[in-house]
Amino acid sequence: MAEPTVLCRVDELADGQARGFDLAGDGQDQFFLVRHQGQLHAWRNACPHVAGAPMAWRRHAYLSADGQQVMCHAHGARFEPDTGLCVQGPCQGQHLQRVPLWVDEAGQVRLTPAPAR
């Protein structure tokens, strides 16, 4: 089993913000975190409409302008930030792929195991 990867501290991401992570170092985020109503959610950076299509139009730009929904900027699809359910767009009814994470007692957000590419 892989060692847990520390992503950031839980207090580094404010409510209504998102942050992408490029653990492979290839210039494209493999997944992103969203903080919504005080809870953290991690999603694979891939729109279900087109397999593997990245969601953000620029680094960390995963949310709608009002910060209330995750948005695929290529297809205009909108997703609930806590469930990953597509509520508008070409993949309506489908879900983003959840990435497992946990927050340790020191407030560090950890990923186990690392997401597959």
C-alpha cells in the first residue's frame, strides 16, 4: 500500500474555493479539491462527457463564477460540488469520479492511494 500523500493543510482552502493537484508533474492536474459548506471533496479532473477531458480552463479554475458548482469549462457541464452529480450539460445525471481523501489530526489533507492516471 502506498504511503499517504500530503496535499495541503485543511485551512489552506477556503469555502467556495477549489485547488488542482499535479502529482505526476506533467503539467495537468490529475484531480482537484473543492471546499463546499465546510467539507472537502476530491474529484478526478475528467469530465464524464468526454473520457479524460480536463475540467478547468486555467489552473485551479474548477468552479462556476459564483463558486457554487463545479464546472467543465470545455462542455459547460455543471456539477454539485458535494456529490459530483451533473445537474446541467451534456452529461446530466452522470457523476464525477470521487478521489478518496482524509484529514489527519494535524489538519493535513491526505490522499490514499494516489489517483490513477
